[in-house]
Amino acid sequence: MNPNINWSEKVKDLDETIRKEIGMEEENEAKHILIKVQTKSAESIEPAFIVGEDETFLDLFVLSPQGSGLTSTAVLKNNIQSVGVIGGVSAEKVDPSEIPDETPLLDDVAGLYQ
């Protein structure tokens, strides 16, 4: 594998291509693009996103399988076999008033726990 590949640019280009193909040509560029990195080892690194890159290393934040943590890791570019896009998180903020109220739903099941 060529260690001179700029993975950050490749991932942005791939994300843009995927968005166009599925009809998500939005003005919002993805803030974080979740990726899967396959190295020469049997295990892949996923889900992760790129936080930095130089000639030797690809710096990643890997999301914890438990859902609440991030692990910082660096991968030697020479060990990367492939990088795939899982999805993107846009920079667009959600209006809290658009989130449905779940209180009635919780009230419905309250009797089950008495």
C-alpha cells in the first residue's frame, strides 16, 4: 500500500460520491465521517473517524462499543489495507423542539414496574 495516500481527502471524496449516489446532495458537509480501517491484522478498526494525518500515521478516534467513549489511536499508514466509509455526521444542529416528547410513552409502561 502506498504510504503517501492522503486518507483524509480520499474519505471526503468517497463520502461525497456516496451522498450524490443516494440523493443526499446537501449543502451541509459531513463534520465527521465514520470509517472502517482494515489493517494487515485480522481485526478491523471501526467505527472511527480521522482526526489527523502525516506522512507516517493516520490518527483516529475510535468509538467505544459501549457507546460512551472515544479511544485515540494512531495507525501506521504502511499497515493500512483499505479504508471504507460507514457514514457521516453533519454539522447541522437539531432543533430540540422537533424531538418528540417521550414522557407519555414512559407513563404507559410505569405500571409494569410496580
